[in-house]
Amino acid sequence: MPYFENLIVQDKIKSFFKNVFLNDHLAHAYLFYGNKGTGKVAFALELAKSLNCIGPENKPCGECPSCTKISNAGHPDVKLVFPISKTVKEDKRGGLIKQKTQHPFKNLNIPGHLNIPIETIRELKKEAMYAPFEARKRVFIIAGIEYFSREAANSFLKLLEEPPANLMIILIADDINSVLDTIRSRCQPVLFPMFSEEQVMKIIAKYYDPNDDLKAIIRINQNDIGKVLENIEHKEEDIRPIILDYMRAIASNKWLEINKINDLIVQARDKNKALAFINILLLWISDAFRLNTTSLTENLINIDMQEVIVKFANHYKSVDYPCLINNLEQAYLDIKSNLNVSLTLTNLAVKIQKLLVK
């Protein structure tokens, strides 16, 4: 019986679970972990379909009643849980779950303080006591387990220690180190690597008409499918022209221009804007470093700005790029740790200017 043949999924994940099914070695609990944008929730739903698919050939078929119900968040034995703020009303929670189930690769922007409360876990434990309504195997998918409240984590551990035979639990986390050891030790860990550029293009084709211009967006977002789709959907402003002005101002020692750009970032009063600025700047410098190291242009991240980056790299061949990258990474960490954004950006500009002049 062929499994996962029609899915866009990382080769290692497909191979691993095909062998699991063929050899009947399914674990009672899995811990999917890896960077954001690697399709962990999407595959968890496909795994739930495969367990309960009644199609005659490839599983999941995506067309049988069981697969269709799971795709539409209507299967009584497949539950998807993820962190939602208490400020979100109950009637909207179901809508968010359906939205995530139908479009699992897309990010959900949920305002407020996120957590998975004890009440949610109690409901799951109550359901687990009974036989499935219609599925061969009931599946609980819990994403964002880093957001378990302490009470919820302790309560859930009891279910994980003695799960019913007809239940599979799939836990999802971006960082495995944020998961309690008592939970990690009771699950089969599965690392999700980043998608390839080709796979991201195929996923995008499910939602939009792909084109060559998307290559730059994919590379800038480092193959994070959630960010790529968000970037396309919301048509976020491309800040790379600002990065170019910033680097030119630093190289020309034009501090009035540098301060204007810094003020523009600070006035947004959004730490994530500053982090995004440094991240894009880091990708820009990494491209220049890559060119000076290999002279190859096909692997540039900012592939649509190749001419400008080539000129920059040629002009600054002797720059200490590792030191420059370290300074950028430290500034990123400082802002993430809530250090003063304005002061951090000013200090960063001074360090970059000294390295370029040197």
C-alpha cells in the first residue's frame, strides 16, 4: 500500500513514516519539532488522514469521507489544539481551528497572550476515555506545546503516561529544548527540516500562481513557508531599498541619513520591525560574504538585487565579514532581549562603519 505519494513533504519525513506504516511500528505519541514554517501541523493532519483513510489505493487519498471530514475540521475523532488567547470568544475559536485545518501552511495572527489552558486538556482527557465515534484511531494534535500552562502540562502528562490503545497523540513544538523532559521522554521525536526551494514553490502553487519573482521572497524568508505566504498575501513593504540607503550612508559617513533611518525604525515602536531590519541586513551582508568566498551568484538570497550586491562585494573585498556578521547577530540578540532599540542600532552603525572604513 503506497503512503504519502501525493504529498509535498520533506523526503526524510516521507521515508520515515512510510517505513513506520509498512512495518506497523506506529508509536502512541510523536513530538514533531523544527523551525517555524516546516509544515509540522500540515503533516500531522495528513498523518491523521492516513490512519483513518478508507480509500482503495494511496493513503491519504484526500477524497474519502474520513479524509474530507478531517480537511474541513469536521471529524469527531481528530482534534487540533493550538494556543489561543483567552480574549478570543468561544464562537470564534472554532472558526480559527477550521481556518488552520483548511490552510495549515498559513500563519494565524491571534492577538493577546497565548496559552493552552487546563480546561482544554481536561476536555481531551475526557474524550480519550471513550472509544472513537467512527475512526479507526482517534488523533489529538497539539501544536505550540511551549504554551502549556503549568497545570495543563501536569494534567496532560497523565494522559501521555497511560494513553488508550486507540489514541495517537501528536505534539508540535518549534524548539524541542522548550519541551518538558517528562513529556519529551514519552514521545517519539521527529525533526522537520526546512523545505527545499522547489517544495516551497509547489506549496505556493496551491494558493497562488507561482512565478520567478517569488524566488527572492522565498530566499529572504529562508524557505519558511508561513512567512512566504504571509509576505505574498499582505504584500509587505520591501525594506531592502532602505537597507541599500543605509549601507550607502554608512559607507559615505553620512550620519544624518543613518540617524533618519534609525529613527524610522524606532518610531514604529515595534521590536519585530527592528529585528526584521537587522535580519534583512544580515542576509544582505551574508550574500556579499558568499560572493567574496565563492564568486558564485546562483545561491544569492537577494537574487533579484544581484547587480547591486556584486558591486558592494567587489568594492569591499577586504572587509572582515565574520566580524561584521557577529556584530549583526549580537545586535539582533540585544534587541530580542529588550535592550534599547535606538542605542543598539546606533552602536551597530558605528561598528559597521569602522569595519567598512578599515
